[in-house]
Amino acid sequence: MVRKILLQESDIPTHWYNVQADMPNPMLPPLHPGTKQPIGPEDLAPLFPMELIKQEVSQERWIEIPEEVRDVYKLWRPTPLFRAWNLEKMLDTPAKIYYKYEGVSPAGSHKPNTAVAQVYYNKAEGVKRLTTETGAGQWGSALSFACNQFGLDLEVFMVKISYHQKPYRKVMMNTWGATVIASPSDQTNAGRQILAESPDSPGSLGIAISEAVERAATNDDTKYSLGSVLNHVLTHQTVLGLEAVKQMEMAGDFPDIVVAPFGGGSNFAGISFPFLRFNLTEGKKVRCIAAEPASCPKLTKGEFRYDFGDTVGMTPLIPMYTLGHQFVPAPIHAGGLRYHGAGAIVSQLLKDQLIEAQALQQLECFEAGIKFAQAEGVIAAPEATHGIAVVIREALKAKEEGVPKTILFNLCGHGYFDMSAYADYFDGKLEDHHLSDEELHQYLNILDTPSVA
Ligand SMILES: *Cc1c(COP(=O)(O)O)cnc(C)c1O
């Protein structure tokens, strides 16, 4: 019985895969938030280094991973791919289930794959300090680790309520040398304005983004960094899927179905794009399924149109599936999935029916996470349990139909900082959340951003 399929350090991919090269329909261009005209590289230059702006629009199929980035990757990559024998047995399914495990990274998720790359390019262009926002702290901790590796300063604006409720992620960021500021803060105009209006504001991701962006836009040596949604972020994550392609080959298998949880699209892109490539270029028919929360169902119930990436409306307009940038998802425990929109690439692929999506209630997800922990040992991040729930659905369907499907999913992070979520589940405090049509359309109806043909 082979449980895990391991690669050598020398197997770490030398290039990221850029799916833009193989998409049948190109994406619509991002638009300037003020003029509503397509933006150029110079519009993004105050916030991002030029190399990342180039990658954002690159049509090159393969983008070389710098040696310095691969050297840091070696601290935890290649990551293992497991055959989930115990889960298969527990479900009594003819399906074969495999999972790629990204929880072995220092920050405990897939996010360092892009954090390390982004910090490297910033440093190469002379940037001394980065700013970012974080909700529950997963992105903030990944970027703290990466900045520490390359000797850059980092300021993290952390949503105030999480800052007080999730102190351990903050301590993690401090350990890697980052400064963590509860947002709204008195350190920026945006923060001071909010505090003047509501001194007790618990903060939000939108406010934290405004603070971090203001800092970068007003300091020459400081740039801003984002952990999902953008094209270059999705591309960096393909390092994990490219490893998985090799590992599935070593296992003598090829997936019929690839599954990942979906927040802004980065870990989904990471595992699925390298397999989707076989559909786009070799006529394979892998089903790639994004698993989103029913309380924030942009892929299954959102609208494809231009919308802002942030709540406030400062970012470029992105062609995306969205619930409206002012949509406030119910406070479910999978914080990383509570985002109103989806990245442009994933949105175009969904529109072209090249990928699929399923929405799940949180009780089904926690049940799936507990089954998985009892079968395979790892306690998954609440985000990751959404993927596990889809895997269980598909494995049971395979059993019903008597078809031995091969399923691969991305276990994108462990849940060891999320025990309070599991505690709430065990205490019966969690509920499913059914969005009414009214709630669903409330913010779409008032959107005045450009629609698409
Ligand atoms: C951030 C995060 C997500 C959601 O972000 P994506 O960009 O969609 O991957 C999902 N799972 C974990 C563990 C995360 O940290």
C-alpha cells in the first residue's frame, strides 16, 4: 500500500504555468476605476513591481521561477501527495481519492507559494517595505514569513475584530518580524476617517485594504501585496499543481475530477490549471470543480460583470463573477472564502464552461472535515473542508453509479489555528445559512459598474 507519493527537491518545477496562453477566449481588460477605460502598466506601478505587472498580462505559457524563489520553496516543497485509502474505505467507494497537502508550509497553507515570489520581485526592484491587509491572518502570516526570508519590512493591517479574536496568527506574524496594526487605525487618512465616524468600528477587509493601499501609494519605497484574485497570484500557485501532475503520473493515475475550495481562486487555480491544460491542449476531459460556501455563492449565483476588487471601490474594475462589492457574507468560519468576487481568469473559464462550481453549507463541510480527520488524521482548515465535502459527494456518486472515478483535491491548509471553529461545531453553535433572493440581489441591483456584453 503506497500512501504518499514524494518528489525530490530537484523536482520542484522550474516554471509556473500561465493558463492565459491556452485560454480559448481572452479576458476583458481591467478598467480604471475613475475613467472606466482599460488601464495600462503605469496605473499599477505605484502599487506593484514591474515584473508582477508584466506577469499580470503575460501570454507566455511558462514563466521561469527564479532560483532564489526555488531555494526558499525548498524549505517545504515539494509537498506530499497522498492516496486517501482510509477515506475511500470509510465511504466504501470505488473511487480513488488523492490529495495534495499544502499544510506543510511554514504558514500552514498554500499562500507562501505566491508570497515568496512577490517578495522576491519587490526586493529585486529595490522595494524596502511591503504593506498588506489580512482578515483571519492566513495571508498576513504567509507574507510575514516571506518578507522575513528576504529581509523586507512588512506592515499588516489586520481587521480589528480578528486582531482581538485570533491573537495567535498575529503572534505568528510578529515572530517573523512583521508589524501588525489593528484596522481601522490612526496611522492612515482612511483609518482616521473611519474612526472619526465610528470609534468602535470592528473593521473590515475593505477598510484594511484602503489603509494598506494608502500606505503604499504615499511612500516611494513601499509597495502593496495581494494574496489572491490577481492573475500573477494564480500563476504562482501552479507550482503545486505541476508537482501534482508529476505525482499522479508516478502513481500511474490521472484524475477524472480535480477539486479545490474557492475564495478568490488562487489555490483552485494552483491545483486545477496544470490539469486543465490537458483539456485545452490535448482533448482530455478532467472536470475541475470549485467549492464555494453557500453563504457567499459568487460562482453559482453571482453575475458576470465588471466590479471592484475591494469594498470601497478603489481598485481597478475587474471582469468577474460577483455578488456586488458591498456584499457582506454571513460570518461563517471559513474566513478565507468570504469574498464577494472571483479572479478574472477563473471567471472567464467558468463563463466558457471550462470549469464547474458547487456551493456548500457549512454543516456539511464540518461533517466532511471531521470524517477526513478521523480517516486521514489531518484536521483541515475550515476553507479546505469545502473541497473535502465535494470530494465526498462525488465519491458517493461514483459508488451509486458503480463507476470507479479518480478524484484529486487540494488540501490547501491545516486547521490547527481554527480549533474554535471546530469547537463551535461540536457545541452545536453553527448553522447553515440560506440566502434569500433579496439578500442575493441586494448589492447586484445597485451596482453601477459597467456590464459586459
Ligand atoms: C486564503 C485561503 C483560501 C482562499 O483563497 P484562494 O485564493 O481562493 O485559495 C482557502 N484556503 C485557505 C487555507 C486559505 O488560507
